[in-house]
Amino acid sequence: MSKAAKALFLERRSYRQRRLMDALRLLPLLGAVLWAVPLLWGQPEPAAGAADGTGSGGMPTSHAMLYIFGVWAVLAILALCLSLRLDRSVDKMDAPGGA
């Protein structure tokens, strides 16, 4: 068995950096799932005699747009926080011939 095959564990710092990179790679998938949620909401039906057009059976478009903007803002802030925690020196060490 070679020396590389025996090494089962990574350094703690390197392991955490790799998990942060994995989390950053999953953010677009999370965003797509969260943006698809308004598609499940029904269309609002105006109630009989209601002047403002609100009724039961769905979510108003304005609320859906606020939801989509809120998801976008949360994803952007989350990506910023995760990327700031990511240490670029780990990438340099993992590269072939890295110092």
C-alpha cells in the first residue's frame, strides 16, 4: 500500500475549507428551489364584491415579488459571508507544485 493510500484524514482547516466550497457550490441549487416556490402558490381570485381585489385562494403578485427579491438578497448575503470565510491559501496548497 502506498503512502497516499494510507492517508485517510485531512487537516481540519483544509476539510472545513472544502466544505465551505461545497456550500458555495450548492447555493445556486438552493436559489433555484426557493425561487420555484411561488410557482406552487395559487393565483388570487377576486372575492365577490371586494373593491381591492383581494380574495382567498392565492398569494398576490406583489407578495411573490417581495419573496423573490428577499430570497435573492439572502442568497447574495450568504454567498458573501461564505466567500469571506473561504481562505484562498488552501487552493494554492492543493494545486500541483503549490508552495
